[in-house]
Amino acid sequence: MAATDDDFRFAAAVAAFGQKLRGGRYLGGFDYGEIRELAADARGRDAHGYRGEFLRLVGLAESLQSR
């Protein structure tokens, strides 16, 4: 995964988040923390703040799950 570019890794984090919201059937234990870490490491240049907003949504979903 490290050999891929930021856009690919960020897209993978978004796909994993979608899977996690649907129950995580195909994630093999990949949790919200790992999704957030993958997205944060691949954030790159975020001119409009969309990637930052995504990171906030992942954190919010994680906090709701732990309740």
C-alpha cells in the first residue's frame, strides 16, 4: 500500500469506511482507527477541506460506535 499514491490510499480509506458503515463484512478486522490513519496519511493537499471533513466523519462514527 505504501507504494501507491495519496489519491489511491485515500480512496481505499473511503471505500473501507463505506464497508465499515455497512457492517464491515469484507474488512477482516480493519477498524475505524486504521481507516482514519490510512486517510490521514494520504490526506495530501486538501484545498477545499473535503478530506479533512472525511476524517472528522470517521472520528464521529468511531465515537458513536463506542457508546
